[in-house]
Amino acid sequence: MKKSLLLLMVVLFIGLNIFLIEKDEGKVKRVTHLSEWKPLVTGNLEKTLQTEGVVVADEKHPVFIDTHVPFKQFLVKKGDVVEKGTPLFEYESSDQEEQTALLEAEITRLEAEKKNVMTYIEELVKMKSNIYPVNSFKRTNDDAEDTRTADSVEAASIREVSLSIDQVIAEKELDQKNIEELIRQYETQRSSIQEGIKGLTVFSPYEGKVETLSFELENPIMTVTSENPIIEGRLSENLVEKVEPDMPVKLHSSQSAGPIPGKIGIIEDLPLEEVALDQESFYRFTVDPESTEEKWRIGHHLQTEIILAQANNVPVVSKRSVEKLEDQAFLWVLTEDGKIEKRMVKLGLHVNNRQELTSGIESGEYYVPDPKEVSEATPFITSFQWDKQILSTWKKASSRKIIKYLLVGLLQK
């Protein structure tokens, strides 16, 4: 029965096509055949810049010696961790008056620095005491809700400013204590020299790790680096114009399973090397990693992926699906009434072969991936796709339904 019905449908199909061809003096309405169509889907786009980076200390502090005073010995070695006030090296001199003058000059400098810190703390305390809510004029009952909201926002802002001032005051008070400790140590040395004990010790004004020592006694005699790691790299003069501070960065390391997020810190204006006409200039940049759990060694190399631009959850198509005419862009869209429409669209971020669409088409609408298949806005047909699911549906359907659907497909304009 089904085979006879299928044969009948084939005969009807051929007959109806002959009828349509002969109708209207042999004119056939133009129809576009599409081999493929797709629904518009969303995706994520990232325009990135790949470059190399290396782990370095975020701060380097040089330490200098007075070349007019005989040097005695180092009190630290390379790699030692030092704190503020740690003895670094000693001078040797038989001139007690010279040693005492050096100590008194250092004590005077530290006392002036202490005075400045104390003055700054007093100003911060006064500033905090002057923070108070602005007295609002009396409002009507209709403005009560707005008044409460404004007062709440103002109070939150005042608390935030007050906490920030407290934090700065605490930091300055710690600096004051460190200065007072250095003064005490230098005063002890002065007393020892005055009692006839030779030697003058220089204490570290920084905390960190001793990176270099100059046994040739050339300034700087040593370098103390902080133990907070950052990543630094270099950018050519063409690429440096594309990168800006605070841009997100993905760090790729052989020691990490996945990328580690960070952001661009500083981009230096001066080139790394001396400028020359016959060579390209390179500029140093730094990356601040967001994670502090990574235990990188100074000098560890990794890859930095700078995200120049990104768009998340946006409509995306292949670049070849978009037609361009001067400054306008178009996409062939399938309409609900079975026609192809040339739709003007606006383009967004373009990465490799993927193009963001910012307007002109909604997610879920169908479009033509290959615009070469379309020359004008017409009705369209697609190739019949035979698969097991269609065969199963055919077997389950009744003869009346099969005839109905085939006739609708053949006769519908």
C-alpha cells in the first residue's frame, strides 16, 4: 500500500511540476535553492595579544656607600632576607670625630623625617575630625523617603572616608616607630664611638631580599628587592599603542593547570634601550597577578595573553556570511513566510573569522551562511534531507496525512 502511494505521489509531483511550468505562458516564479541555513547563536569573542613575560620583584632599592670612608665588611650575603633596621655593612675608621659626625647627620635627617610624619598624622587626625554630615534643610513629608536615602548614602560615604584615613594614620604611625628605632640604633653607635669603640654600622631602610652585592665597592654597593612578584615584559613601538593600563591579562605558566588572571600595571614611556634609527624600540610593561597563591621564582618565564577587547554572550556569525557594500553590511535572513530578506546589520568586534552583530537580527532567527547562494530577495527551497527519523515518521503516518502534506508542499506558493 505504502509503495503504491509513494508511486502515486511521484507521478503527482511530476505532473504538477509540468503544469506549473506551462502555466502563465511558461513563466516560472524564481526560487532560490539553499544548501544550508543556520540559526543565529550567541558566543564570546576576545581580541588578544600574545607576548612573553618574566617574574621579577615589584620593587628594587639600591643601597649606596660613602666612598670617602674606609669600608670594613658586609654583614649580609646574597639571598638574605632583611627587615628595616637589619645591619647591612660596616665602615672602618680611626677618626672618631668623623664617625660621630656621620652618625649625627643621619640622626638629624631621621629626626626631620620623624617630624614630617608626625605633622602628617596630626593633619590626618584634624581631617577626620572635620568629617561630618552636611546639615540638610527641612523637607516636607513628601521628601522623607528621598531624605532617608540621601542620608544613608552620605553616611556610607563618610564611613568609607573615615576608614581610609584610619588606615593611612596606622601606616604612618608604623613608619614613625621604624624611624624612632633607627634613631635609637644610631644613638647607641654614637655612644659606643664616644666611648672609644671603633666601627660604624649601616642599617637597612628597606625590607626584602638582598639581590646583589658589589665586592668591588662600586655604587650601588647592594640591591634589596621586595618579595612581592610581578610579571614584566616588553612591547614593540607598534604594539605598545594598543595596550592600556588595567587591561585584563591571562597568564599561562608550566607550573599552573590553567590561566591565571591579572591586569596591566604600568607601561613605561621611555624605551628599554638607547634609541637608534636602525633598530625598533621596545617598551617595558608590568602585569599584576590577581592570585597570590602562585609561588613563582624570580626569573620564571611565562606567556602573557593581553585581552585588548572582548564581547560576551553576543550574536556571532562567520565573517564570510556578511556582505559589505561601501560602509554598510548585510545578512541574508530567512523570514517566516518562506522568503529571503536582505537585512542591514551593524558590526561589532571582529576576531579571526568570527564577527559580532550588534543590531539588525535577533538571536534564533535563521540566516544564509553562504551569501553567494543568493542574488536577490526571493522565496527559497532547501534540499530534502533523508534520514532514519523521516523514514520512521513516514511509516507511522496515515495515508491521508501523507497525501495532505505532500500536496501542501507542492501547491503552496
